[in-house]
Amino acid sequence: MKENVVREKSYDFALRIVEAYKTLAKDRKEFVLSKQMLGSGTSIGANIEEADASISKAEFSAKISIAYKVARETCYWLRLLFHTTYLEKKFFDSLFNACEDLCKILRAILRSCGRIRTSNDQEE
């Protein structure tokens, strides 16, 4: 299988999210917000995997679009867990930066697919 940076980064991120969820559930007894984080954080990579198996450009860009949206959602849950003091700053910063990195990559892919207009593009 050829190297796919976004697939590898999303898989590594999902592993970290699973570990974060286990810690939050076991040590902090937090189940509601962390379950949301777990779902969206692992869904990023699942949608990227589906995009890789796409049979059309439209299907590919739709799956990448979903991956981007759940990555943004994951950023939200991470911020919420941090601001409610369930995540310590250093741990939050590491996870949040990795999530933001995925968002940037996915947004760039969407831009190259023509799914996102840049600020310089004019609406017709």
C-alpha cells in the first residue's frame, strides 16, 4: 500500500483519541463529552479510508468533506474538555494541535478538489 500522509496522521490521531478516552473514563470518570470526542476523533480516519476507496471524484470529495467536518467537531470537543478542566493544558495542546493539523490538510485537499473556494475566488 502506498504512503498516504493524511491516512497515517488520522490513524495515529485516532489511537491517541482512544487513549485519551480511556484515561478520561477511568481516571476522571468523564463519559459524556469524552464519548463525543471518541466518536468524532476516530471518524476522521474512517472517512479518509472510505475516501481512498471511492469510485468517483465526487464520492472522494464528499468523504473528505465529512472527514473535515468531524475533525472540526473533534476540535470543539477537545476545547470543551479543556475548558471544563477534564484535560490538562499540555495534553490538550498536543491533541488540539494534531487535530488542527488534520483540519489544515483536509481543507487543502478540499480546496484542490474545488469544494472550498478561497477568499480570492469570486462567486458567480
